[in-house]
Amino acid sequence: MDTSQFAPPTEPLTEERQEIRRTLRELLGERAGAREDHAAATAPEGGDTTLWTRLSGTLGLAGLTLPEEYGGAGRGPAELAPVCEETGRALAPSPLLATTVLAAPLLTALGTPAQRAELLTRVADSTLTCALAVPSGTALALGLTGDNADGDWSGGGRAGGIQAARATDGGWRLYGEAAQVLDGHTAGLLLVAAHTGGFARSRTLLFLVPADAPGLVRTRQPALDPTRPRATVQFRDTGAELLGEEPADVLGALAATGRAAAAMLAAEAVGAAAAALDHAVGRVRSRERSAARHRLADLCVQVGTARSLTYCAARAPGSEGGPLALAHALEALRAAAEEALVRDEEAHPYFERAASDELLFGPARRLRARAAERTGLLGEEAA
């Protein structure tokens, strides 16, 4: 049963977006599923590399939002949101989130012309995957759950975090460790947030570290949701290249990326919530009391509302709509996953995704509080 029929109306998808969604669902449906995706995610590659190559080759997903001058399609978040909803529905492990949603916008915003020409072209043709490595939580670094201007999350000039120092040859050396790095064990390039300048003049910069850099140690971590593969990344006197040129508004670029990424994360959560709800609805028995049916109907409305907020946010990626949509989507995913798990223990992948995303990008109350703080809105939810 397709529960989308119960959803509040959203902006009609263009013919192009409908075709992308339809083709993507067909490709994912050929092999993707909860069991298959878990098996692919636990493989050394951390995902189905063949599937990602097909998705990128057929639909150009890797470069969908990249500028045309670098081989991308030049589309925006409104075109990427349906893609994320479908990959979320299938719980498909792929480089889409780490590379296309998180890393590529930072390369575009901060990279020098030479860096953009070299790296974005490779991202667009799917020959390069990337990962964002931050020491103390991706949500905080992206400004989703707090002010990322507080440099303590990347080291703050003190011991801990990741520190960057000038080498005698004029380059940079990195020291420290980052945990919970999405796709950190497989990405071909790491974008690393590190502190430099010492305590008195400390500042956060972004650095480029290739996967084969000497002194780079990557260890895959156990994860509650294996379709969100993560790694601990250690930098032991590791050579690095500065992303862009100084001075650069690195914190502003991270926050802007976070607001846009929140809408894409919300789209993924909405897709997973819809799949979990379909799973639960499909197991309603005819003898069940009307209370159960009313509960499922309420969940249909909750998921539909989250979908509407998500697509509104995708049309305005620079606003606080993304974090607010993500808060609603995470709550809808958790509620739908819990209902599905009650009815069928085989639905545990949806529950794992719900719990994992809350830990990585939430919780919902902090997303709301931060959005209220930024917009100047005060109330019970912001307290």
C-alpha cells in the first residue's frame, strides 16, 4: 500500500523531476532492499559501488547539483530532494550524502579555481568520492545544533581535536583524530576541519587529504545503522593542502552547507519513514481494532507533513527551513519505524536508521532550538 495518497499536497514535481524519481526507483528496486543494503554496507567498500556507478552514469547523480562548467548538470536542491527521498526509501548505502550533499558544496564555495577544476570534475564523473572529517560532531560543525563559531568543536587551539601546523616547506601538517566520519574509510578525498594559529589566534580551516597520504590511518567503526558507514580517521604528521585561500569564511561556508544539507537529510528521512509506514500498513490485520487504524492514519499525516516541509525547505536552501524540516522528518521516521518494528521485527533497518540519524544530526529539539535562536524566535520549543 502506497501511503503517499494520505500526504498533504506538495508542490507538483516537474516532468523532469518525475522522470528522475521514476528511473531512480526502478534502478534501486532492481536490487536494493533492507537485507541487500545491509549486506552491501557491511562489505569492505561500505556500499554497492556498482549501483553507485549505474546511478551516476544513468542519472548523473554525482554531479546533479554541480556547475555545468565542471561536468555537472547545474541543478539545485529542488531536483536533489526527490533523489534523496528515493535513496532514503531504499536505505541505499551510497556516497550521495557524504560526497554530493556535504563535500561538493564546500569544494565549490571555498576551492581555488584550480582545485574546483580538478576535483569537481572528478566528483561529477563519479571517479572521486569525498568525506567531511570534523573532530566533534558533524551537526555542530554544520551549525545545525549550535553555533559553529565556537571553535572548541575542532580543537579550539587547545589539545585535542585536529591541529594544523605549517611545515618547513610551506605546506601544512595535520595532527589529531576525527570519529564518526561518514564514508571516512572509503572516500578518495577527505575534507578536514582543523584548527591552526594557536590559542590566541586560533581559527578553523579546511584541508584536503587524499586517501593515500602518508600518516593517514582510517579505521571503520561499528555502526548502529550499517547503511551509514563511519570511520575513525587519525592524522599522524599528515601532509595536507589548504582548501581555498586565506582569509576565507570557512565557518560561514560550513553553516550554509548545513542548512542546505538539512533539507536533503530530511528528504532521506521522509523516504525511509514512508517505507517503514508502508511496511506497517501492509501488516494490519482485518481483526485489528479501529484504534490501530487511526494511529496509522495519524502517522500518514505526520509523514506527509514532514514531506511538505522538506520540499518547501528545498526551494529555499539558505533559510532555516532545512533544520526545521529535518526535525519534523526525524520525528516522523522514528514514529513510523517504531510502529513498523512493533508489527514485524524484520523492520529493524528502519528503526536503526531512525536512531542513527537522531544521534548524528539531531536530536529534533536541538535542531528546533538552534533554528529559533538564529531567527530570533523564542518560545517553548526553543527553550
